[in-house]
Amino acid sequence: MAVTVGASRLDLGAVRRLPAGARPLVRPGTVPAGVVHLGLGAFHRAHQAVYTEQAIALAGGDWGIVGVAPRNAELVRTLTAQDNLFSVSTLSAADRRTQVIGALAGVRLAAADPQAVVALLADPAIRVVTLTVTEKAYQLDPAAGTLRPDPDLVADLTTGRAPATVPGLLVRGLLARSAADAGPIALVSCDNLPANGRRLRGLVTQSLAYAGAPQPAVDWVATQVGFPGTMVDRIVPASTTETLAAAHRALGVQDLAAVAAEPYSQWVIEDDFPAGRPAWERAGAVLCADAGPWERLKLRALNGVHSATAYLGALAGCETIADALTLPHLATVLRRLIAEDVAVSFVPPDGVDVVGYGEQVLERFGNPAIRHRTLQVAMDGSQKLPQRILHTIADLRAAGRPARWAALVVAAWIRFAQGTGDDGRSLPLDDPLAERIRAALAAAPQTPAGAVDAVLALDEVVPPEVAADAEVRADVVAWLTDLHRHGVPATLAGAA
Ligand code: CS2
């Protein structure tokens, strides 16, 4: 990214020169660490870090965050040079605010010093570990949650080498913590996985079994580690040079770790923290006994609709989600997806009207100040579609209902995976299963039905009851045929 040479930099010394409204809510560098966060990406900085800073400011507690980047050395260098400070800009058509966040007590690069991360996880001062590492880092098959370790994770679990994967770090850290008798801890998945707390517990227990961990350590994890489920929500696109330039203008100093986000933010957390937690409820988070209904609401009515917008938009040549929403008829089709499929597929949280929630989601997607690239949301479809769309289809079909609009999203994903947009431009398949998907599509008959059968047969992605459903297959084939023959605009016009 472009760096303005000689510009003064955000750091502790610059704080008092910041505009008054932009200063951190806590005195940076003064709050001892109680949280380790794995995955220092834009989402964490604009979500959990903001809630945690507010919670500390309002209720106190030694809950500074040690942010661990698995691999991003440049980000760790940047944050170190900035005394762990970064800014979050909140953008809407009408308004923009920039605030420096002082929640980070330190940063580490796991790839450079994995043992330091293991030692942190075994430190009695650390009582909460949060994660935003993206779906694929869990190395669970997305359909059933079964561990599918890659060679790096196998090496982490079966040799004494320094861990190189997120599950490897967690397992080694928990074994060290149990050996040190360092007290209970909560591991909190903040990724968009189905039942993310249960998935993370499943990952840890399957990994311990794979590693042949001794029974006392397995028992220790079973009794001393909480795995609260969460629903996290805030649209935070990857930062660009424009994000950094705008933060520079707002702060008067350069912030190379700046992020920009929409104003909306939500966090629902199951209250299962055996060694305490920050008072996140003071910052607006909802603590509850079961986040499941909230998580289904968000994964299906927001993320599923996001993926639909991303695939249809990318195929039609739209660069951003907000651009895609201006495609004629797309909003109508998304409304029908929400009302006719998503809303009737599950029981929402008490008092929530899914159609109204969906309207708010579409308004958020249309925020013109947020340039969220369709290709960013389109990434890793094999890891996302099960909880976003395929579970909606499975639940509708189990209730004897059609799943017509959800089938359109599957067709759009397949067409995207085939690699060419409506105007003949090639589209990148950025997905951990890209090779498998490409090989399956190449080996299949080169017809819409051939492509659909090849994709529905990917059993680590597609639940068996969906793969075996002739009506679903027929709907997906019909949509894919339309997308091929007529392109996105005419397909939407014919359907809306
Ligand atoms: C998006 C999410 O990239 C994606 O797949 O759907 O990152 C989305 O922006 C967040 O989950 C919103 O909370």
C-alpha cells in the first residue's frame, strides 16, 4: 500500500494531537491483557476490539487484547510501530466518524513465534480467547463438521514441531495450560460457522483425539474450557489505499492499520465464560443462553443474501455489493428469497420479523459509502454455502416446501465456479476446494445438468438429503440453464 513518506504516524505520542472525538476511550498501553484474539483482520479490529474497548472504559477489568496474526507480518510490524493503535471509521451516506481504538495490549505474529502464542494460551492472566480466522481455518468439512486435517495440521498434531495452524496452536496451548494448571478459559468462535461454539468444541476434541492426547488433558478440556456460541455482525470490507487516505485526513496522522465499517454492529454471545469476561453487555452486546436462533437468522437472512448478491453481481460484472443492488430486479428477487424461502426455513429469535430484518439487511448492503467487493464475498463458497443456503434448503425440503430462490443461489455459485461472467470475463475461484471443484466440473458432461450433478456430489459440502433431492436438482438445473442462456439481467427479469 502507498505510504506517504515523512508523514507523521499514529502512535502513543500522537494521541494527544488527535481531534478530541477521535481519541481512544481507554488510556492505550495501560490495560493489562486478559484476552487473546486469533485473527487480526479488519473484522476483528472493527468489531470485538471496539466492544472490548467500550466494555473496559465503562466497567474496567484487565481485559486488554493480545492480537495474534497467524501470518500477516506486515500488519504486525505496522501495529507494533503504531504502539498497537489503529482507527475505525464508520461510514454512511450522510456521515463519517473516525475513532482510534486502544484495546490492543500487544500484537504477535504466530508464524514467527508460535511458542509465544502457546505460552500466552497457558498464561493464567489470559481467560478468554476469541477467534476470527475465517471458516476454512477450522479444517472441518463444512457439511458435517468432521475434521479434515491438511498436512500442516497433521504435522502439528502428530509431531513435536512448533504449531503452524490455528487448530494446532489451540491444541498445543490447551495442553500447556492444563499441564500448568493455569485455570479455566473460554474459547469464543466469532466466525460465521453454523453453531460456531459447538463446531469449535468439536474441532478441539477431534484434534486432541487425533493427537492421541492423554486422558487427563482431554478431561481437563471437557471440564475447564467454555465454548460459547456467538453471532457476530458488521460489514467491514478489506481496507484499501482509499481507506488509509481517508483515515489520514480524519486523524491528521497516518494510520496504516485503519479500517472502515458500516455504522451497524451486533454481537450475541452465549454466557459461558468459566473465568469471567469483559462486560461486553455494557457496550451493547447481548448475552444469552442460546445464540442459535440469532445465528441462523444472521447466517441465512444476511450472509446467504450476501452470497446471492455477490455471485449474481459478479456474474453481471458488478464490482461492489452496493453496485449489484442497483441491477434491475435483483432486490425483488432477494426479497422473495428472504420472504418465501429464508423466513419459513427456521424459527427466528423471539420478536424478530425476518422480512423486516431482511429489509434492513438490503438497506445496509446498499450503503454507498461501503465499497465491499463482490469478489471478496464470493470467496470460499464451499465453506460458506452450507450454513448460508444449503441448510435453508434442507430445512425447507424437510418441511415439504419448495426451495426455488435458494436453488438460484446454488446455480449462481456453480456458474461463478465455472469461471466466466456474462461478458466473457474470467472470474477467480478463490476457495480451499477450488481444485476439487474444478476437477469435478471438468470431468462432468458439459451441460447444466452435468455441472449441477458434479457439484451436488461434493459430499463434504452438500448435505446428503439435499444432494439426493430430485426437485432441488431440477430447480438448480433450470436456473443454471437460464443463467447460461440469458445471463443474469434477463434471468432476474424473467423471475421477479
Ligand atoms: C460476508 C461477511 O465476506 C462475506 O462472506 O458475507 O463477511 C459479512 O460481511 C459479515 O458476516 C457481516 O457481519
